[in-house]
Amino acid sequence: MRILVAEDDKTLLELTGAILAQSAQVDCASIPAQALRLMAAETYDLLVTDLNMQGGGDGLMLSGAMRSLHPRARNVLITGYPDFARALQAMQSTLDLVIVKPVGVDQLRSLPQLAESAAAKASHETGKHNLWSLLDNRRTAILSAWLKLVQADDVIGSLSLSASERLDHIEAILHDLTRDIPAPPSHAEAHGRERRAQHYKAEWIAREVSFLRRVIFDAVVSALLELDLSRLTADLFEMNWRLDAALLTSLRTFGLLTD
């Protein structure tokens, strides 16, 4: 087993590293940047990190990076805040085990086994979904919330359109967002042509997409404990890129933009 220990207290870092080195290969880092460089260069089975660290980063950031770079590695976080420990483990899918200071020698020696058993027991019950599966599972609720926003809008809501006419291509665009690989722009193209035939203005199309973005973010916030937080930031960037691409495609077929 190869272990990475991150701790800004050099005395504790040396002590923890020496104890764990009795049964594993151990690398030590005293600042987050050093730990990140080691993660990028080596393959690890276990991260043991303090929650609070000096030097631009903390244990949660490091555990997220480890989960992203080495998904099979286990992450153990050590904190001096006992009341915070349970909440941390419940909220962070990147953590397999949270230990409250002071940590005994025998507890340190058993960390590899503790990490494995904790991971098996939890089986990642929290943080098991990514953004795309969330959008797919909650598609009906997201579309319903979007329709309410549109119907409540002073301008778009006053248009004489049925719910199905409003939702048709929006539902298809949302479905495209749930795919692991970006979908071709056919639905966004159809959306622009349809809105032109319905005597829309270009700014109303942009408002529709902004409403869709808003209800997606509302769904994400309400489901944080179900999501894999180590992937969420990258997935949100990708989702925003896909929505922006769909908006530009719709505006192009609407006739506002030219290649």
C-alpha cells in the first residue's frame, strides 16, 4: 500500500509518516501544493490529511483531488472539531473516514484497515450520483419548475401557447444535457426555428434558457447529499457549456446570428 500524508505541523507529519511507514510506503507533504504535485506524479491507495492546513488549500480540497485523480484510493481526514466530524463525513462523498484529534499511535497504525472497512461499510451511499444522472432522474420536476417560471413571466407567459408547445424542444434540450457525450445540435436548431414561427423575440429565447439554467441549479442545491461532489464542479462547467452552445444554435437558426 502507498500512502500520502498531508499535515502542516511538521512534527505531527514526521510522527504520522513514521508510524504508517511501518506497514506501507509513505510520502509526506507539509503544504497542499506539494500534496497535489505528489498526487499527480504517483499512484496512491490512501490519503491521510489534516482538515486545516496552511498554504492555500485544506483537507477537503485534497480529498476531492485524490478522488478525482485516484478514484480507488481511500481518504481519511483528521480534524480537531468533534462536532463537525459527523457532518463532514455525511456531506462529503470524497471522504471514507473522519477521525477526531488527538489520534493515538494504534489508531494511526490501523488506518489502512480502517479506511478499507469504512469504505466497504459506507459503499459511497452519499455522493453516488453525478450531475447527468440527477438531471435524468429529475427531468419531470425540472421541466415543471421551468414551465412555472415561464408562465409567470410577464412577457413570455402572456403568449398564447400551450404547455406542450412551450415544453417541446426544451424537454429535448434537457434530455440532450443528460448524455455523457454532447448531443448533436438538432433539437436546439429546431427550437430556434419553432420560436421564430411562434413570433418570439431573440431575447425571449435567451430568457427561456436562463430559466432552465436556474431550475437546474435549484435541483443541484436540493440534491447535494446525493451527488459526487468531487465531480460536481467539472460537470457544472460542462453543463453550462452545453447550455450556452444550445442557446447559440437556437439563436442562429432563429436568424439572429450568422456563421
